[in-house]
Amino acid sequence: MAESAGGAITATWKKSAIGYSQDHKATIASLGFRKLNQTRELPDSDAVRGMLRKVSFLVAVAGEPWDPPKRARYKTPRTRSNKKHARGR
């Protein structure tokens, strides 16, 4: 975790929590984030570090590489079926 002056951690909310569990949404809110791409200076404590670790795929911490989550397999675009059109409808 990157530390700035005064023992603070700088974190930025990078990815929306839509589609994730209520637990993850509550963690984002408890970290004090209200809008995407908002940056916050958080105190350097074990509790804050644990919350940041829990939502590390949604939040970027200064000084650490952040890779956006990969797209899920079930969300990949697929070709449409021809069954419906073969029946003449």
C-alpha cells in the first residue's frame, strides 16, 4: 500500500459496484466513496487495508498496479441462433 504524508493511503474508486454483492457495495460506501473516479485519502490502519483488499478489483490504490477485472465468460458476445428463422417465423 502506498503511503502519503501523515500515514494516509490514497485510493481511487475505478469500477462500478453494480452487479456485485451488497457486501461489496457497503464496503465501498464505508470507505467514503460516493462517485466513480473519486479519490480519497484514507487513514493507514489494518481495518482500512482489509476493506481495500476486499474490493481491490473495484478500487485502485496509489503506488500499486490496478488491472480492471477481465470480462466474464458468460458476457462474451455470441452469434444468434438460426433455429427461429429456419422455422419461418
